[in-house]
Amino acid sequence: MFFHDLKYMLLSGFRVKSFLFWLMLFPILLGTLFKVAFGNVYENDVLFRSIPTAVVETSDNAVFHQVIDSLEEEDEPLLAVEYTDEDNAMQLLKEGKVSGIIYVGDKLSLSVTEQKMDQVILKTFVEQYGVNEKIIKDTAEKDPSKIQAVVDKLSEDVSACNDIPMTHGDPDIYVQYFYNLIAMVAMYGPVTGLHITVQNQANLSALGARKNCSPTPKSVSMLADLAGSYIMQSACMILCVTFTHFVLKIDFGDRLPLVYVAAVLGGILGVSFGFFFGSVNRFSFEAKIGIVMAVSMFSCFLSGLMMGQMKGIIAEHIPWLNKINPATVVADSLFSLNMYSDYSRFISRIITMLIITAVCTAAGIIVTRRKKYADL
Amino acid sequence: MQIFKVFMKVLKKRIRYAMLYVGIFLGIAIPMSLNSSNSGSTKEMFVKESKSKIGICIFDEDDTPESREFADYLAEKYTIKELKNDEEVVMDSLFYMSVDRVISINKGFADRLAKGETEGIIDSRHMHESYNSMLLEQDINSYFSSVSAYIAGGEDALTASQSAKEALTADADVKVISFTDEGNADYPRDFAEYYRYMAYILIAAVIGTLCPVLMAMNNKEIRYRTNCSSLDSSSYTKQVLLGSAVFVIGVWLIFVIAGMILYGGVYKGRAWLAVLNSFIYTLVAGSITVFLSAFVNNMDIINFINQAVSLGMSFMCGVFVEQELLGAGVLSAARFMPAFWYIKANMLLDGTEAFDSTKLMQYMLIEAAFAVVMALLTIVVSKARYNSTAPQKRTAPAVNNG
């Protein structure tokens, strides 16, 4: 009887059009749109690229040339300099081909049209020149014999930061939208879970009424429905991960099987939550769906589906919330697989998922068992 | 006006859906707009502001006057964030860019500085090779270059740190040139974002609300019954279109009036052109809705199409992500969508692109052309679908209103 119930649960479940849409088609659509919109943003907007700069020399300045030459030796030089005359420089600035014009004369000055990071970096670069002049002037006033030592120091390349590598994973901040997309599909799981209770509560559906007066033990029917929901949700999670990784080419790191494990467990968590919520009250189906979707979407909002920095903001102010919010836990397990070489954070997130799933499922079963109806 | 009244009755049942969209949009747009207007948008402020927004965290393990001088120098220029010295917290903060660099000043910092050693004197962690991270590195190197120069000039490390801090406060001679005319003062970029996001909400709210109403009106049995009534079919169409127009323009007016509140009074200058642009786009939204309802009669499919059209156009045409950040291929495809031209017109008006009235007119006409094409397609589909002869064959003789 268990397998009979399971078979019909699956057959009827996969025929629900809204299920197919929200759990299969919508994630594919949203993932594709994320890819289209965010595919180039990290490279175009976040990663530093040499700042195109026009240089107009109103008088000879050998030191400036020397500095620019030394800068250009680097892999990604600070400035991509084009020496030119003023008219051409203005034209380049107008056309947006350079971010600013540095005038090299007795002093350096800067002309810009916008006030973005490019220009702030140019401004800092120009300011450093003024600072060097001031340092030499201060030294000349105090101890002129040390001017040469100061000039030598100023002409040295300084690399004060000892950079400590953080990760071998993909640091593209926009990849997290795909972690959150997978978490969103998991958080649609409660809708699948709610269907179990609807199909088993006599006051909510004709099928529920029929099941309650059938000779099949409630435990068998309930477990078959739970198993069916887990299978349906897992199929959606597998489809979502497969699509994002193999079609959209999103890099989840080199531990893809574990990505599938995390996603499937996330989906099961979602179903269990829906099962628990559906069992614990006797609201109408519409009310249950409304409340459960509001909770799920709020959970996704907190994990950064609608606003990318949300998880970071919460990590800064209420870090414990990130460790228990279901959507964040699912997204974070994928994040940790990409960013960390060890498994401690991943395992802790998986354990959290298992605990939430176990608590919700157990509570749902306890509340549902021996439920009686005065009349059907 | 029987049909119009019925239309309004059906619409009344769906109006909550539209109000939900309107409420959520205004609930998000108003705080965002107020926040951006408080952040100060004058050009001079921006240069300073963009520095202070850069977040940095400092763990000072040396805790000497020299290390405190360095920390003070950074604190004066950037936003200092307090973080727990825990790998997970640091990793999250760096990844989500709430801080751009985490600096550790190790023990022995002051001693090394006194000797003039600056190479790798501080430990630094960063995640992204970003502009912010680059600026911080450049600034930190400038600081230590200046300190070591003062030390070479005979000063002790602490005095050298103080002198360097003072020297680095000097401002560069920066001239801000504007090649575009200043006409966008009446339509600032902060406010233009409100009209940019309107491209999404108009489509989503109009399709999501109006389509089910039109579907109910177009229900095959009801439509055939209406067709064989004494009502003239052109009168029917006019009344349905009038009902649709009342709803669509009503939603548009709500957004325009709410925009006025954010704007701080009656629109001026180019802001009126933005209103006109949004009106044309509203007509496009209405025409898409009427077209969809002419051949779709399933709510699940309508929901899917609504999400696909509203989100798809918004992601591809520069509503959610600025057009300059989108790939060339995406923009080429987006040219076939009305939202692309709406955003292009909005960019002309807010000064992102040099204002050109001919181009503006051209963009608005392209938008309007989409509405015309949709209207023509609707007529073709409706003729084929509802004025077919199938029912007449069964129930002949029927009055042919088509």
C-alpha cells in the first residue's frame, strides 16, 4: 500500500501545473535572467582595471615620467597613460575614452568629468605628488643635508601590505545570487510539504476526507506522501543545480557532488517545514499558502536573494541569525564549498539542515497522529 | 455601458493584486529615494563621500603610539568597521564587501617602522581585486612612503608618522568639467531611478491584474453569448478598451503622483518628459496585456508569462542593472524590447547620455510603435479566435456581429 500511495502521490504531484512552474520553470527563467544581467558585472564594475588617463605636459618633468614608467611595469598598472596635447585630451575626456587628464607642470593638476572610483584614485595619485614636494620642503627647512636621502626614499617602491590569500574559490560576488536561487527553490519546498497536509486533513480537501475514512493506516499514507514530496522536491533541486552548473556554467567549485547533496537536503528541509506548518494549525489552504510563502520569501530576502549584501549585513550585526535562517543555511553550505578548502563550515550547515528537518518532521507527525474529526 | 460596468466589477475583485504591487513598489522606492537624496549629490561632496564609504577593519596587536597614528590616519579617511577576529566573520565581510580590506598591525610594528622597514609591514586581507581595495593599497603605500621619507630626514618614527599624516591631508587641484548641459537639474539621477524601476512595476502590475480580467471577459462561452447579442461588437470593444484604459492610466497616475511626492513638488522641465515617456510605456504595457489576453486563457500560463516578460525585460534592458554593465550581446537582443528604449530615453533625460531631443523623440516613437504592433496583432488574433464561424454552424441562424 505504501508504494501504491507513493506512486499516485508522484503521478498527481508532477501533474500540478503550478508545481511545475514555480519549482521547475521559474528557477530556470530566473537563473537565466541572473546570468544575462550579472554575467559581466563583476568584471565590468568590481574588478580593477588600469585607469585610462591622458597626460598633458606643460613643462618637462623627468620624475613624473620615471614614476609612470615604473608603474607600467606591473601586471595591472594603476594608470594606462596616453601622452597628448590639451585639445586631444579634452576630446578623449569628452568621449569617455579617458577617466581624467593630468596636467604636468610645476605642479600636477587633474581634470575629470565624473566622480567615480577611477577619479578618486587619480586624485590620490596626484595628491601623492604634492605630498612628496611638501616632505622635501619640510626636510630642506630642518636639515638640508638629508634631502638626498629623503628623495631616495620617496623614489623607492613601497609595498607595505603583506597580502594574505583568502580563498582559492571563485570570489565573484554575483555567484551568490545562484546560491540564493537554489535556496529559493528549497524554500518553495514548503508548498510541496503543505500539499501533504491538505491531502490528509479532512477539513481541507475531499481527498483528505476520503483518506481519513479509508482502511489504510494513516502512518502508511502519511509516510508515502512525505516520501513522495521529498522525491519531487529533490528532483527540482537536482534540476536547478544541473541547469545552473551545466547550462549557465556557474562555477560551484570542484566538489559538485556535495553541491547536489546540500541542495537536496535543503529541499527536504523545505518540505519538512511546510509539512510541520501545515499540520500544526487548521487554517484554510489559502491562508497556509500565504503565510508559508511570506515566511519563505522573507527567509530568502535575509539570505540575499533580493539584495545581494543582505547576508553580509546580517553577518555583521546579528551573526547567529545567519546560522539558523533556513535559506541562508542552504546558500551558505554552497558558499562554503566554493570558498573554503576545509569542510568544517559546510558540515556545520549540513548538520543544521538535518536538525531543522528532523525537528519539523517529528513535530508534524506528532501533531498529525490520532487527529480525529467529529464528522466528515 | 453595460460591458464597462461588468468589466469594472470583475476588476474590483483583482484590484487587491495591483495594490499589492503598487504598495510594495512604493514601500521600497520611497525609503530608497529619501536615502539617496540625503546622501548629498553635489559633485564636490561625491569625491570625499566615495572615499568614506570604503570600509576597513583594523586589528592593532602592536598597540603603540605609532600603530595608533596609522590607525587614526585610516580612520580619518575611511569607515572603520569593528569585526570579530574570526575567519568566518572576516571572510563574510570581505566577500560581501562590507569591508574592503582587513588590516592586522602585528607586534613589532613600531620597531620595524623606526628602522625604516616598510616592506610588508602590515598584514592585509582582501577578497576582490576591486577599485576600493586598490585605492586602499595605494593610500597605505603613500602613508608608509611618507613616513619612511620623514624618518630618512631625521625624524623619529612617531613624529614621522604625525608629519606624514599631516602632509597627506593636502588636497589635489581637481577641476570638474561638464560636457553635458545642466538641464538635468530638473530631473536628477537619484530621482530618475524611480522612473527606471517603474518600467518593471508597470508591466508586472498591469499584466498581473488586467490579464485575468480580460480573460474573464474573453471567456469563450461569454464572448460567444455577447457576440450573438444585439450589442454592436465595436461598442463591446470600445467599452472593454475604455475599462482597460481607465485601469492602466489609473495605475500610471498613482505612480506619477507618488513620484511627485518624492520629487518634492510639481515636476519641472525634463521631469515632464520623463512623465510622457512613462505614459507611452504604460500604453505599451496595456497593449501587451490586451494581446496576451487575446490568446491565453490559463492563469498559470499568464503568471509564467508575466514573470518572464516583466523580469526578462527588466534584467535584459537595464532596469535592474545599468545598461553600461550589460554585455553587448544582451543589449543587441534587448533592442527588440520596449523597455530598452524606455531606459534609453530615461538615460537621455537624466544626463547619463548627452541630451538630444531628436534622439529622445526617436526612442519614444519606437516605444509607441511597439504598442501599435501589439494592437494590430491583438486585432488579428481576436478576429481569428472569437469571430470564427464554429458556433454559428451549430446554432445557425446566428446574428453575425463580426
